[in-house]
Amino acid sequence: MDRISDLPDDILHHILSRLSIKEASGTILLSKRWNHVWATLHCLNFGEISDLGRDEKKKLVSFVDQNLMNRREKGISIHRFRMGIWAHQEFPYHADRWIGWLVECNIKELELELASCGFYDLPRTVFAAKSLTVLSLRCCSMRLPCDADRALFPSLQKLCLRHVVVDDRLIRSLSNICPGLEDLKLVTCFGLRSIKIWGLPKLSKLHLELSYPPDFLKPEVEVIGLNNLQSFVYNECHVRCQKVDIVSCRSLKSLSLSFAKISDKWFHDLFPKLHLLETLTLWDCFSLKKIHISSYTLRHLVISGCLKLTKASMDTPNLLSLGYEGLMVPISLNASASLRTDLCLSFINADKHAWDDGIITEFLSVFDRSEVVKIFTRSHELLYEELKARDPPMRWERHCVKDVKFEKLDAAECKRRGGDWLPGFWMTLGL
């Protein structure tokens, strides 16, 4: 007996929504019951489409037309529509028509990527989507209508723009056109002279990634008055921003800064004001020379690629995980006894005599309060071979080494393991 077919429509819709459009539509061959389930499916995921022949393009257009028209005529709402099309110049014409039908079907989540010879101009009809809660665009052009002076997206909660042409007016008007926005992501958006994020009382997640070729206009950035902001990811690769102001964002729990041209003073003035911060990541902040962190709330810390760093002190009694990649500089650390430490060390400032001089031993002893220490080096076998030859590998002041594991991983093994494994030499100490 086919018990699955007896399940309610909502459950079967949930199952089909996790399948590709080809797999989901194929269920109509099972029975009339499944034909009905497919015809009323609220989520249409076409995935990424490329390298179609002429006949395949015609079949795809006809298939999309038929399914959207059927749902529009029967008054079936569409909760989610996702499609990515590469290198097909004629599809923008069809996309205009599809977006119009989706708006009529009260689309809630729209994810669209149309990468052809240029940027796809989003039609004005999209601004009539009052039920839209998620809008994700890539390789498109989105410009605010000249007569827009009201909440065009009153239900919008998440906006993600990747490689999208936008204008300053759209960004400045976010508080007006989508006042309920909770999650905003801007990744390499072109055409902006300034990025000012303000007046969004519900915004809790903000991701700004500014990466431009040298000949592109580089915007100024200002983030102010976001009292509910809890997560901020900021990457300004190849961009020198005049101002990055997040002092007033005092509800931050997670902060990630990559390639940010921040000074020691900027960081030291900011950090004491972030009383709720639990996670801090500093990637390739080349201007930082001295880092001082004092926090009772910080749980997770990553410092990676800060090449000018000469000293770091961390008074973080509740720190649970620490990741450090860089040179062996003086570090002082006060952390939880349950700390797990990942070290990715560069031995540019160490030679064969470093062991005799105690440089490596002194540096590693900073982390002897850790419950587990995982040490990785990409290409230098010095640490790996030296520690492997020692018994015990280290003379820790406060712990005995309970378990030692040495591994040399190649690219294939790292891929199999997944996660954060990298090809190189690994040593794991259980303390």
C-alpha cells in the first residue's frame, strides 16, 4: 500500500519543495493524486540553467509559461521561485513576463539570476509585490522608480543583492520602501557613490562586501543608528572607505571584519562599547599592529592574516574557541579552561635554532590552558617533525599531554573530511 500518497497536501508539498524541478514534476507519472500535488506546488526551484540548445530553450520557456499561467488562473499562490540562467540573451524578455505572473500569484520569496551579456533590468512590476518577504538578485540592475515615495515592499524581511547595479537613492530609501527589513546583504554592488544604512529598526543582520576592480567607483560607507543589529559582516577588499561607523550598534553579538583598513585606535575605541559581543573575526586587517581585547561575553575569536600585528592581549575568561593564523608574536591570554585552540602558524620568523632559543616553546606555552590545541602548518615541516620527535611533545606548565595525534593530509583527504581541513601538517594535542 502506498502510504505516502495518503499524506496531507502540505506534507507532500514540503517533500517536493526539496527536490529539483525535474524531480518534482516527474511525480505526476505516479498517479492522479500526485498530479494534483504537483499542480498546486507552491515552491518552484529551477536551480541553475546553462548550455541549452534551441529546442531545450523552447521547452523550458513553454514549461515555465504553462506552470505559472495555470497557477495564476487557479488562484494558487507561489511561495518561492528560484531560477538562475547563464548566457542566454533572450531570457530577459521572458523573465519580465514571468515576474509579472509571479506578482499576481502573491510571490513571497524570489531568487533570480540572469547572467547574459549585460545586467538584466528588473521590471517595475516587481515593486508591486506587496507579499514579497525575500528578494535575492544576482547580475541584475535594480533602480528605484522615480515616483517611489512609500513602502513598496511592506512585507520584505530579507534583501540580498550580488553583483547588482543599484543607485544611491535605492540604498538611502531602504527605510521607506522596506521598513520591516531584518536581513540585508550587499555584495559588490555597482553604481554607488555612498552606502548609508540607517533607519531600519528591525535590521538584525547586515553583510557588506565591497570588492571592486581599480577602475570602479569606490563608495563611502556609513552604518549608523541600527539599535537592533546583532550580526555585522564587513569586507572592503580593494576599497578604502572614508568612514565605517558602528559605534551606535551596541546590540552586536557577532562582528566580522575582512580587509578592513582600521587602525589600532579605531578598534580600541570601539571594542569597549560592544558589551554583548560573543563572536569576533578579524581577517586580513593589515593596518592593525596591537590588539587588546577585554570581554566577559566573548566566546569565539578568530585572528587571521593580520600581517603587521606585533602584539595581542586577550582578557577573555569565557572564551571557548580561538583561531589564530600568523606569525609568532607576543600573546597574552586569559581564557576558559574549556578553550579549544586552532593555530595555523607561519614560520617566516623562525628557523632551526628557534627550538634551542625557546621561541616556539614559549609561544605555544601561551595556549597551555586549552582543553585541545590543534596546530597546522601549510608547508614547513619544522614544527611537525620537531614535535613528533619529542616525548612528550611539549612541557606544559599546567597540564599533562593526554593524547597526541600527528597527521600529514593531502588535498584529497581534506576534501573527504570537509570542514576547515587544509592540506599540510597537523598535530592535535589533548590536554
